[in-house]
Amino acid sequence: MKSRLLYPCCVLLLGLFVITGFAAKAAYADEVEQRLERAFDLADNFQDEEALAAFKSVLELEPDNYDALWNIVMLHTSIGHRQTRSSAEEAHYDEAFEYAKILREAHPEEAGSYFAYAAAVGRKAQSVGARERIRLSTEIRENAEQSIELDPEYSRAWNVLGNWHHRAANLSRLERLAANALFGGAPEGASNDSARAAFERAIELDPGFILYYHDKAEFLVTIGEKDNARRVLEKGLELDIVTSDDERWKGNMREMLGKL
């Protein structure tokens, strides 16, 4: 009789463990969601340093969380670009690069992983010498193209690709010497026509993103199309501020416009 009574008790205990396990998982998921929500709120209010810390707190619970990793990369590149000391700038770019590697490895199926990696490498390339910059440019292009292959409507990747063509097709003398030493010539396939097409595609996909107008205008100035650059700058300056970097981009655009 006693052995028969043990069976329903075990079933009851097992049921309690299952319920408790589900409750713990639900509470864990809720905590992740709450931390993400707080991080997004901070980012939406342009509190980038606080948002960065909040997204990193998500990784304490879920180390491979896509949203947290992607935003950490973007925030490090953004905050780094505002630094007045080169050492602080490089520190942010180094962190962006490290998190971008984690993101790409954890989420190889996401177009955003390759875009974020390309963006992080692009920022890192700004703080190195000509030889290293040329070497890194290959990674930028490959990852931007992989992002577009996974999602042809990923506007940010198109803008990165536009910048790659802009820079690679218009190398400085020092960069050209470095390219000749490293690769026997400038990067293959780079062209101003491809740069133009990529910038136009980015704007077509997301016409409200100020950075795209900034970057396209820079390209147009490089190739001597000042009237077109002026029109692009004027259009971009009409747009609403939506990111913490937009006012800075607009400042650069006003400066460019003043020189045309």
C-alpha cells in the first residue's frame, strides 16, 4: 500500500518542479525584456552612454542577445566618433569591433550582423595607417555585400557599400601606394558609378535617414558634382532629427554647403 501511495506523490512533485521551471523561465524572459525596453528608451532619448550600459546589462542574462549586441556595436561606433581624444576614440572602436565579432558568430543568419561588422571595421579603419586601412577595406566590402545578399533591402548596408566604392575608387596618393604594395593595385571593382547607385539605393529604401544624404553629398563633392551635392545637402537638412548623431551630421552638412 505504501509503495502505491508514493507514485501519485512523485507525479505531484514532478508537476511542481515543471511549473516552477516554467515560472523561472518566464521571469527570466521578462527580466531580459525589461532590460531591453529600458535600453531602447534611453537610446530613443539620445542618452547613449546610459543606453550602452543598459544593453550590456542584457548580456549578463543573455550573452548572445541579437538586439543588445547590435546596439552595443552601433553605440560604440557612434560614441567613439564624438571623442576629442584619439585614445578614447580608438577604445570605443576596439570594443565595437570585439562585439561585432561576437554578433557575427552568434547570428550568422542575420543581415544586421554583417552590416554591424562592416561598420565596426570601417570605424576602426579610420584610426589606422594607410596600409592597414587598405587591408581592412576588403573586410568592409565583403561584409556589406553579405548583408545585402541576406537582405537586399537593408539600407544601412547599401550606404556602407556606397562609402566603400567612394573611398576605394578615389584613393589618395598614399593609399594608392599602399594598395600597390599590398595588392598590386587599387581594390578591384571599385567605381564611382557603383558608389552612386549604392547611395541612391540606400536613400530609396530609407529616405528619412540623414546620414545617407551626408555621405552621398561627400561623394558628389569628391567627384566634382557640386550642384548635385548642394541639392542633396539641402534635402538632407530638411529632415527631422531621429538619432543622437543627426545634429552632428547636419552640422557637417551645413559646413559642406557653405563651401560649395
